[in-house]
Amino acid sequence: MNILNNKTFLYGATAAALVAIVLYFYFSSNSSQQTLTAVQTPTGTAGQSLIVALSNLQAVKLDTKVFSDPVFLSLTDFGVTIAPQPVGRTNPFDTLTGVGSSASVVLPGSIKTSQ
């Protein structure tokens, strides 16, 4: 019976602590809640960081001698060329025309079936 009382006490204390925490945050957030106001920044400072970044990019000089270097020219492209694929319908969600009991369906792999 002592174990049952300990569990009951533990559950009650946990529930009371949770209720106290929830009430604390509920009442403390209401008292310090402020309305949102629009803050206007001076027009010159809004895009200042963009102008600084742009000027830093314009100051970069690219050495084109790298592209004529023999080491660069000896690099090989291991890319795979992708074969052209047939183009599908312009609107794949449009209704199918000619679909009925006598319509034929062409499946991938050139297998033709009739419905």
C-alpha cells in the first residue's frame, strides 16, 4: 500500500507542477505582451548592405590566364550526354480524347493492347 501511495503522490506532484508551469507562462506572457508596430528605417540604410556587396563583387578581377593553362586544358569532361526524349502532352491533366471501348493504348516498350 505504501508503493501505491508513493505513485499517487508522484503523479499528483507532477500534475501540480505542470499546471503551475502552464499557469506561470500563461499569465506572464499576457502581462508583457506588446502590440506589433511598424518600424520605418531610413531609406538609405535599407539597401546599404546590398550596395556594399555589389561593390565588393565589382572589385573582383578574374585572371583569364587560367583558362589557357595546359593543366586546365588537359582536364576531361566525364559528363554523360542525355538522349532526347519524346515530348508528352502539353497539358497532362487535360481529358483524354478518343478513350472508349475501341481506343488503343500504347505502353512503353512498343506493346500495344486494346481495351
